[in-house]
Amino acid sequence: MDPFTMVVAIVAISVGAGLINTWLKHRSNSRPDEATLAELATTKPDLTRLKDRVRVLEEIVTDKERQLSDEIRRLG
């Protein structure tokens, strides 16, 4: 490979990488489409439910030993 071809290849790769980087940044800053908004709407209730479960688990873990054993008996 002669030096001229190598320089042209390096420049082409650099310009291509810059274009791809710019396209990815533009794409990440664009507004969400309808499919994304629909998926977000369906996952919000699941997220709320999971947050509630984590809150309950945190209460169980930080609870006193006596209250914890009573809670386990009630659940069983």
C-alpha cells in the first residue's frame, strides 16, 4: 500500500467516524416516537409496583427482630 492510499484511507475513516458520532448524538437528542412513548406508558405501572415492593422489603430488613418474625408468621 503506497503512502497516498494510506493517508486517504485514514482520512476517510476519520470523517466516517465523525459523521457516525454526530448522527448518534443527534439521534439521542431527538424527541421520542409513538412506540417509545407507548412502551414508557406500559412500564410506568410496573416501575411503581417494583418501587413499592422494594419499600416493603426495606421495611422488613430494617424492622426489629420481633416484628419481623410476626410478619413472617402472618404471611405464612
